[in-house]
Amino acid sequence: MLQTRPIWWGGLSHRIYTVIVFIILASLDNAARAVFPPLYAVISADLQVPESWLGFISAVTIIVVAATSLLWGFWGDRNSRKALLLYGTLIWSLAMLMISMATSYTQLLIFQLITAIGIGCIASIGFSVVNDLIPPRRRGLLLSFWGLSQAGGGGFGALTGSMLGASNWRLPFAVVSMAGFGFAFLYFLSYEPRRGQSEPELAHIFEAGERYGRRIRLSDIRQILAIRSNRWLILQGLMSTIAYGSLVWMPRLFISRLEALGYSLETATVSGNLLAVLFQLGLYGAVFGGLWGDWWQQRNPSARAWICTISALVGMPILTSFFFIPLPEFYLPADASTVTLVQHTLMSPFTNPWVGAAFLISMLSFATLALDNPNRSALLSDLNQPEHRSTIAGFSTLLLGVGLGLGSGLAGVAQTVLTSWFLPPWNYALGLALFQLFFLPAGYFYYLATRSTPGDLANARAILKRRGEQNLEERMADESTLVTTGT
């Protein structure tokens, strides 16, 4: 029997629903990753293993996400993206549930790595789907929300870990797992856009009811890597994410500062993690970055690359200074409930001038650094053909993951070594500051992209236009053949 879809399928409201579900799924993926680091101290005490061992799990998890995202991406450029995204979501949701039942370090390691395999799916395939939902002139704005969902998911995961896990570290994993299963169900009703349907050069193909039938081949990988701007953006991602990877230790910096003031580990875990999330609210500056990039890119083909260059080179020194701001006279009531601790922590930027100063500087630094996220993502989309976007996202995520893994793992080692000269929390502050120097080569690679992107972007649009014209010519030839045969 021929299956028919409801009349609303693929309409504006259905696409909006799909975007919302995708953004939430991307958020939950990052929440699944972010639950773990805030609980280092608690898990370390429960399983009786050093915190550095848990940092090793985080580092390896990031690398596994990166490696599998490339495989997921290549499969996504050849097959149904919706089915693969569903499989990935179910894998990480089930693995998170198993983590909540782990009783040993080995079990924790195995289930965390399985979680990473599932998470790698959204990182690459999700990027491709989202780009097919909106035309190039508005991609910066949508991709800012896509990036913010990941940052917001990280914040949600960190808060879930610190709020629910201070006394029972297993509970946050179970909560995020259940959320993943719930949204996997909602995902069944989402719309899978046709590959390339948002490209103006291919509009006539879809208006005629046809499909853009090209799919990636293994030989295309050389073509993808031959684009100079792709190489600069991938190398930039490696450098900047070494700096970003070290930030996994930022909650530990504030936990240590509160412990130095005499607060217990449980109290410091709740308040310190909340401070770390609060200080990263500047990441929502990505929305402005997306709007700015969409506007300027239509006037200057190098615009997005210039915004990214400014972001890296200006944001780095501001963020570095933030780590050294002390938090004296930070008051938390004794024997307070979690709700009371949250209230006092959230009010601290208004009641403690040192916290207020740190909050303002952190807002400025993270808002500046966030300018690059939507513009870098939009560039990767515009530089590559529709059938290559999951794969280029996979390549990018692979290098991003290596950078995050190196940053997370090496920062932990550096902070341990620094304790020989600097007592906590200053060892954490100095270690974090040193790793921000990686933004300097990142800014240089972005500068190189300002020179290569105009030509590479023009070439990418020319290829799409030529393909669209070829498709039209083939259709007209087929129609002519049918008419001739009929007469």
C-alpha cells in the first residue's frame, strides 16, 4: 500500500519543530559529556581513584567522539541521516544509563567510551541536516543557536552534575539518559530535509520535484582537503580547542578557591560548578556574532574569517586575566541546603565586588571568543558541497576532539606539576592561563583564511551553479526524448 504523509509534513511549522528538536538533541549530547568533569572529586572519593585517572577518561572520551564523528559523517553523506541520528542518540542514552550503575573504574571507562561513540553522530550528521534547513545568507544566525545549544547543554550537564551529584554522583547520569530517550521519541516525528535543498543554485531542481542525487565517494576526500580554507579552519580548530579543552578544569579552579576559604568539598562542588557556568554566560554573544557575520559576509567575502580572527586574538588576553581574579569574602551560609547555596551563588556578582568584577570580565572574554563559532561553522558549510558537509564536519570534529583531549589531559598534568611551586587554587589558575596561548596560532590560521576564503567560496558556488544547470539540461533532454518517443 502506498504510504502518504500528512499535509503539514515538511511545512514551515514542521521545520521549526525539527530545528527545535535538533537543537535540544545537540544540547543533550553536550550535557552527556559535561556531567562527568564536575564530579571528579566526588567520583574519585567514591571509587578511590586519583582525579587524574578521571581526567584521562575525559580526554579519551573526547578523542573517541572525534574519531567516530568522521565515520558517522561519511556514512551520513551516503545514507539516510535521520536513521543514523536516531541510532546515535539511542547508543549514548543507553550507555549513560549504564554509567549510573557502574561500580568500578573499568566499568566507568567502558560505558563512557560507548557514550562517546553515540555522541559523535550529532557532531557531524546533525551539522549537515541543520545546514539544509536554512539558506546561506541566514546560516550564521541558525548556527549560533546550534552552537549555543551545545554550550547550553554543557552548562546544563555541569549544573545537573553539581546540583544532583554532590551527594550521589550516579543520579545525574540517569537523568540525562532519560532525557535522551525522551527526545529520541520526539525525533521520530522530525522532518529530514533533502540534501542541498537550501542552496539557491539548486532551487529549480527541488521546485521541479526532483532530488539532488549526488553522494560522497571515497575519492572525494582528497577534493575536500584540497580546499585551502578547509585546511586553515581545521588547523585553527586544533589550536583553539587545546585552549578550550583546558577549560574543563575551570570548575575545579573555583571549587579549590572555595575549599581554600574553608568550605567543605560538597558545598564547594555545588557553588564552584555554578560559578563556572555563571561566568560562561558570555558565550551567548554567539548570536550577535552570527548576525554580524550574516550581514557583513554579504558585503565582504572575507568577513566571517575576519570576525573569527578578531575573536581569537582579542578574546585570549581578556580570558587569561580572568583566571587570576581572587574571590575574597565569598560568603555561603553554614549547613545550607542546595537551594540556598544556589541562591547565594547567583546573587554573589551583586553582593561581592570581586565576584562582580570577575563576572564582567568573563562576560567580555567569552562573548568575544564566541563570535567565531557560528561564522566558522557557516564557512565550513559554504565552502563544501552538500554531499560533503557531514564529512567535513567529521574532519573538523576529529581535530577539535584531538585538541580538546590534549587540552583536557595536558592541563591536568600541568596543574599537578605546578603544585610543586604553587598551592591550589593558584596552580589551576596558572595552568589554565598557560593553555590560552594556543589562541595565538589559532588567530594566525584564521588570518590565512581571510586571504583564501573569497576564491574558495566563489569556486564552491560556481560548482553548485554548474551542477544545477547540468541537471536542468538533463531534465530537458529527458522530456525531449519522451516527446519524440510519444510522437
